[in-house]
Amino acid sequence: MLVEAVRFVRPGGVEVIELGETEVPAPGFGEVQVEIVAAALNRADVLQRRGLYAAPPGAPPDVPGLELSGRVIARGPGATRWDQGAEVMAIVGGGAMARRITLHERELMPVPKGVELVRAAAIPEAFLTAWDGMVLQGGLSAGDSVLIHAVASGIGTAAVQLARAIGARPIGTSRTAAKLPRVVELGLAEADALVPEGGRFSAAVVERTGGAGVPVILDCVGAAYLEENLRALAIRGRLILLGMLGGASGPAPLALMLHKRATVIGTVMRARALEEKIALARLASARLVPLFERGLLAPVVDAVLPMSACAEAHARMERDDTVGKLVLAW
């Protein structure tokens, strides 16, 4: 079936974005087809458009979109988990910026009661990435402190809320001071909202933790912050690397890593195997969705734009003038 979709006609700037068509297969065994209502924009989409981040096997190479919200409209043989019309959300390897998508029924999560379907598109990537990194891999628990870089981003705003929900203390950095008041509204203490001067933040973090440092760091910056991260880390702390906005390689302060007995964990969501994505979706359905329904978590949406304005959304993300997520709706 051919459906309308955002497409990248070739690698390049925003001029390569167009509305076209893509082929969506009928659902096979255990699969469902979802009518997509909205999809949120991610940095990976921008990198894919530039030709720097190819879609994983099985995902359309020219149709972006890593997270979506929508309604189940068709079920394949053996698919019994979702009723027709069920409101769902998901993380996918690509193809979310199309009118429809076919995927395994267990990749889907229910849209939390009380969350508008369009805004639910801003939940999957940000909250599952933050939760998986901080809690499942980083071991963050009540009473801990966590340093969150790019705290005004989609993942950053999700991480602040999640930290508060489990009783941990978020400390956040942003290169743009004007963004921090909006994150303070989500539960970040004003004293813990930092603007790194010359890329330096470790002294402030150590001072705010009484000299101990933080046991967990959630970092999307990469090489530019590596040494400062290790200096801010507590003994036996865990540094969770989510991205490389500040560079992919640089000097590694091995002596500091040894002294801190640090654990450095690199993680990605997009390229995980189907079984891993299903397991994470099931855990999130059980543990995170109820927190949205209780009002402890909420998607942070900077703006909702029509899917036809995808180029504008890419330009805004590249200007880095947003807080939370940009959502594109059909």
C-alpha cells in the first residue's frame, strides 16, 4: 500500500525534505498496522537527512521518524493484543513520518489516559531513553543525584521528571541560560541549573554534592565533556553516553577513570534488536505509563507543526532554540 510520507530525496540541507509516498506492507503474523497521528522530531532524523546516520536494516532509508502516536487500524494473523482503534505509541527504527506504519504488536505501548494523542508522540524516545539510561543501565535510585546534560532537550526534560518521580535529585546543564527557567518548572532546582563556562561544570557539581560527585551522568555531548564528566562523577559512578554532539573522539583521561573506578556505558535505542525493543516497551507500559496517568510525568512539547512543515522543524532543531520536543502532526 502506498501512503503519504515525508521523504529525504538525497542527503543535504532542509531543501531535500519533501512530501511523497512510501510503501507500507500489510501486517504479517503478530503485526499490526497503525494510522499515525503524529511523530516527534529527533536529532537522529537531522543526522539521517545529512547522510550521517543511516536507517537500520528493515527501516525505510528515506522516510524519517523514530517515534509516533496513532491508532491501530488493522491486525495480522495472531495479533490479539490491541483492539481496532486502540490509541498507541511506539519507538521505531524509522518510517514514523508516514500516514501508516506496520510493526510487531508488542512494540506498541498504550497512550496514557489523560494525554492527548498528538502530544503522546513526544513520549516514547525521550522518556524511554532517559529511563533506560538513568535507571535500567545507570542504576539511579531514590536519594541519588544525577547530572543531566542538555537538560532542556527532549531527553533532558524527561530525565528531570523521571529523577523527581523516583526520588532522585537532578542537576542539569544547558549552554543557553534562557532555557533553564522552563526546566525549573519541571522540578529542577534553580541552584542546580548550570550554564557551563568554557565547558567547565565539574567544580559546581562537586560543590553541590558536598564533595562526593554524582553517581550517574546522562550525557549526549560526548568527547568535549569527557574529562569534566569524570571529574564530576562519584567514586564507582556510571557515565551513560547517549550521543556525540560535542565530538566523537578525543583524549581519554585514563588515570582519572582508574581513580574514580568509573563505568562508562555507551547506549543507543534505534539499532536495538526487536526482542530488546519489545522487552523495553513492556516494561515501560507497566512502569512509566502509570506515572503519566498519575500526573507525575508529562510530555514536554515546544510546538506542534503540520507534517508539511517538516523542513521548518528541522531548521528550528538545528538552531537549537527549543525546549522539549517538536511534534509533527498529520
